[in-house]
Amino acid sequence: MRIHWIDQFEKGNIGMMSRPRGNEWLEDEIKKLTLFDVSMVVCLLERTEISELEIE
């Protein structure tokens, strides 16, 4: 998993990344985000894409 940091601010950073692997890997993918001190994730996928990719 790679995060592309866009900008850094005094009180936080903004980055973007590809979607995590879904299904049985999803929990581990989300846990990895803590290694990068990620505290919030915003998903821009459509509901149908989320279901199809099994990242619900």
C-alpha cells in the first residue's frame, strides 16, 4: 500500500491512494493505514463499486 502525500499542513496531511484489497484482506489493509498515522479515510467510489470490489 502506498500513500501519495499531496500536501502537509500544520494540523494534518492530505494524501491519496488506490483502493484497498477487499474481501478477507480488507481488515489487514485498514490496519496498515495506522502505520502511516492515517486517522480518516474518505472513499470516492460509488456504492455499486464498493459492493463489486467487496470493500464494504
